[in-house]
Amino acid sequence: MSAAAPTLDAGAGAPAKKGKKKLIIIVAMVLLLLVVGGGAALFLLKKKAAADADGSDDSTSQASTGPEKPDLKHPPTFLPLDPFVVNLADKDADRYAQVGITFEVSDPHFADEMKAFMPAIRNGILMILAHKSSKDLLDRAGKEQLAGEILRDASRTMGIDVEEPDAPAAATTTTDGDKPAADDDEAKPKPKKKKKKAPAEPNPIKHVNFSNFIVQ
């Protein structure tokens, strides 16, 4: 009796093929996820770089255009004063100044409060102007200094505490006027350190604007 030929089990190779096919699908999905993730990361990096470039362009444009634009939704309040005509302190000739002043303040309520103090405010401004010479007022620096003095005087009249600007340090010279003497520097007492003050409240008087300025 002849031995029967071994028969090939048709279902034996099927699980192996299915497992291999499943492995290929898993590998393909992993690769797809890596490609998608890499693309998303590249997109985010490009988007961030573009945003940084836009930000640098904005800062450059702001620096080139100067000060920030005013807040048009909350404009300041302007309080114009009647013009001042005052004799100046020139000794060689009779000179006078005609000055128009407008205060820029934080809100209309404070402007109304300033109107109640206007006689005292005008008196302080007249005293300041009367001590100026024509030379003090002709250049821009003199006008800016005058505006600062008027702002401080008006603020104090309204009961607002403001600090005096730091005075420039005077240079010590020798008798022949060449260089500072070392002995004088050593003998000179050291200035006392100023005590730190608590930060002051914001001043409702923002600026002193000149509407006209004539010196004759």
C-alpha cells in the first residue's frame, strides 16, 4: 500500500500573510504620522518666524515715526489762558513778551478745578515771566525751561507736589581757570545722598503748550 502524498495545509500560510500585511499597515501609519507631524511643526516654525519679522517691522516703523499716536478715543482736555503781556528783565533796553499759554490736563473736571485757582495761577506765571530776559526766551531751550517752570508753579498752586529739576554740577577751577584743583576736590564736602521718596501721584497737568510767543 503506497503512502499517501503529504497534503499542503492551505490555511497555514494565511496567518503569516495577514500578520505581514498588518505590520506593513502599521509601519505605513507611523510614517504617515511622522510626515504629518513634521509638516505641522515646519508650518508652525514658519508662522512664528513670519510673526517675529512682522513684529520687528512694526517696532522699526514705530521708532522711525517718532512718538506714539494720541488716543483719539480719550483725547486730553485743553485749558487756554488769556494772553500774557509782560515787561522783561532786560537792563539795556525796554523789552516785553506776549505769550499765549494753554494747559493740557487729564480731564474736564480738573480743568474746572483749575479755573477756580486761575487768579493765583496767572499771578505765578506773571512772576516767572517778569524775571526772564529776552535772551532767556529767544531760543528753544529757554522756552522749554519756561514751560517746565510754569508747570511746576501751577501744580503747586493746585496742591500737587512736584520735584525741582536737578541743578547742573558746577566745575571747580583753579585761580588761573585751567583745571580743577585736586586739593579743592578733597576739601570740598561730599553732597549728602538724597532720601528716596515714594513715587508721586500722576500729575493731572500734563503739558504747558504755547499758542503764541512774541518777544520785542
